[in-house]
Amino acid sequence: MHRIIQRLVKKLNILILRSYIGPLIATFFIVVFVLLMQFLWRYVDDLVGKGLEWNVIAQLLFYASFTFVPMALPLSILLASLMTFGNLGERYELVAIKAAGISLRRVMMPLALIAFFISVGAFYYSNIVYPYANLKFRTILYDVRQKKMALNIREGIWYSGLEGFVIKIGKKEPDKVTLRNIMIYNHTKFQGNSDLTIADSGKMEQTPGGNFLLLTLYNGYNYEEKTGRNSEIKKPFQRTRFEEEVIKFDLSQFKFSRTNDEFFRSAYYMLNTRQLSYSSDSLAKEVNRKATDLKRSLMGYYTYLLKSRLTDSSIAKVPVIKVTPPLEGRQKDEQARIISNALNLSRNAKGSFEYSRQSISETTTLKARFEIEWHRKFTLSLACLALFLIGAPLGAIIRKGGLGMPLIISVLLFVAYHVISFTGEKAARSGIADPWKGMWISTMVFLPVGIFLTYKATTDSALLDAEKYKQIFNRLFPFLTKKAKPGNEDTPAL
């Protein structure tokens, strides 16, 4: 009998794991895909019209998908847990399992182990993979955003993409090479619209290497207004006619250049826990040093000021000292000089204090960013575990499977988790709360809720039973319940 129960439990574990792994993987990739589409929608203006190669866009999307894992993984665990236990409850399989003498705690055990290993893997992912992927993603995104739009001169529209020149063409022939009615303003001398070139026609060609654009103009004029630094009433004006003229434009500004990764490597979101701890300690020492320097500076300005505290009883014992005003008996020019020196000293003291205060504030804010990222490495792991403890028992309680009710509940719970987490992180960044409080507040809220739901589900408590809450409401507010009296019932009409 014992062996039969062991085989039954083994098959049951395999069945539950199969029911859980499938929705987990599918939900994870669906969430990553949705977040990736949101990313494309957000940066579509920086990607379209720049002539980027497909491998650059593929690398950008590849590394961007890795940065979405901290948001996609907890949501997929929550939804997969709700779906798995919701399906078991809806098909009355949980009832059959409990009738066989197997508790819900025993059924949740294999999935709890899976969630635990995922949490451990999530920590190593946040500490090792995420900084590297974030470094590559932000480097490529920076290069893409710095790249100029591809060369696209359209008919009847002023084009200012070429640095130092503004071009307008009247018509472009079907061969895309021959141009008609060309106007070019040369702004390379930084003298406004003083240099204009007009031509009847021309040809636009690129050099074999694509580094330069050759614009050959035919039958035109160059108009140049000579201007100098001094404003003159009469300024020379020059007009030159040409039959053929070649203008050479540098196209290196349109090429996609890659920035060295070392340029971003020292940012706080590119470091692991050891590097973040070292940087945070260094910034803490720098804050203490700046505070000490500020204190010494203020003591230097106020060396001759004496601060004393006198009570009402001790004021009468203080001898009256006659102090001669420092300006009394001095000449007016000397008085003005003394007042000017005092004002300058006060302004210098105020400026030094404001500069030091701003510097300390910026360093403290940067230190908080490093501490926030350090705590973020651990919050992802506990978020996965906390949301599993919420999803699994909640699915067993509501007994609804599929993608309907579990999806709605998962989204609502995850939005609540994300709002609490974002609010706490924002409070930590602004200095309202300590970094550990701001980063752990969402976990401190949801982990007890998960433990409570797990306890209720394993003890078969009627958590979502409407009749149970109705009975409690009637006991608390008996005067609100109306009791029907005999003989007052409405009789149906014949």
C-alpha cells in the first residue's frame, strides 16, 4: 500500500510539473515579446529612417530582451501558478488528491522547489548576466540614437541633414541621380544666409567607398555677401556664374560608429554586487570628507563668532559691556570699504556653503543609486518566491483555470506589486526613505500575503466563500438585515 501511494505521488508530481512548466515558459516568452514591442514603440523614432543594418537592430533587440527578464519572470511565475492550481481545482482534481490522503502542501512541494531554484538562478542572473546585457544594450542604443537620419533629399523640401548646408531641389528625375532647380545655402562660415548657390540642374553621386557625396551643378550662380565683424553700412556683394561646379560633402557623419563599452562600464546599472559595495563605500567616504571640509570652511569664516546660551537667571549676572560700533568715527570711504569687505566675505561664505551642500547632495544621491542597484539583485529572487506563494494557493482557492480569471488576477496583482516597488524605489532615489526600505517594501508587503494565502489554502479555509462573509456581516450588523414577518409575504396574483 505504501509503495502504491509513493508511485501515485511520483506520477502526481510529474503531472503537476508538466502542467506548470508549459504555462511558465509560454507566459515568460509572451511577456518578453510584449515588453519588446513596447520598447520598439517607445524608440521607433530613433530606429526608423537611419538606414541601420539588420544585424545592428537584431543585436539591439537581443540584448534588450535580456533586460526585460526581471519584469517578465515574476509575472510568468505568478500566472503559471494560478493557471496550474486553478485548472486542478476547476476539474476537481484537487478534491480527488485530498480524498486520496495527499495534502495540498505535499502537492505544492515540487513546484515550491522549482520556484526556489528559479529564485537562486534569478540572483545569479541579476548579478552576472544582467549587467553585461545591460551594458551591451545601452551602448548600442546610445550609438543608434546618436546616428543621424539617412541621406534623403526630397523634392520641394529644405534638407538640413548635411552639416553646414541647407539644400532644396525642385525635381528629382526617375534615375534618382539627375536633379533640377537646385538651391544650396552654405552655413560653414557661420554668417547666416550670406552664401547661396543656384543651379538649373545637377547630378548627385557617391564615391565608391560611400565616404563622400559629389554634387555636380550645371548652369548656375554663386551669390556671396561679404560681411565682417564690424557693422558696416556698405557691404560688398559678389555674384559668380558657372557652367559646371562640383561640391563635395562628407558623409562620415551618417555612418554607424560603435562606442567602446568601457565608456559605460562604471555606471551603477553595469556592476555586480561586489563592485556596487566597493563603489558605495567609496562614495560614503567621499561624503564624509566633503562634510568635514565644509565644517572646516565654515569654522574658518566664523572663527571670531562666539555662541553662548544664557538663561533668564543668568542674564542679570552678565556684566554690561559697552561695545563701540566698528563704523563710528571713520570716514565715509573707509566705512564703505568695510561694508563692501563684509558683504564680499558673506557672499563668499554663502557661495562656498551652497557649492559644498550641492556637491554633498549629488554624491549622496549617487551613493543611494548604487545601494538601490545592490538591493535590486536580491529583490528579484524574493519576488519570484513571494509571487509563487501568492499564485499557487490563490489558484487552489478560486478554482478557475485557463487564461481568463487567472490572467486578470495575475495582471492586477503584478500591477500592484510593480506600483509599490516603483513608489519605494522613487522614495529611495529622492532620499525620502533608506534604499533598503524602498527596495524591499514590495516584498515585505507581498511575502506575508503569500504566507497567509498558503496557510488558508492548506487548511481548507473558506477565504473566498461569499456565504461565509455574509454570515459575518449579519452578525456584526444585525440591525441592517430585514427579517420577513409571517403573513406579510407577497401573495402571487391569480
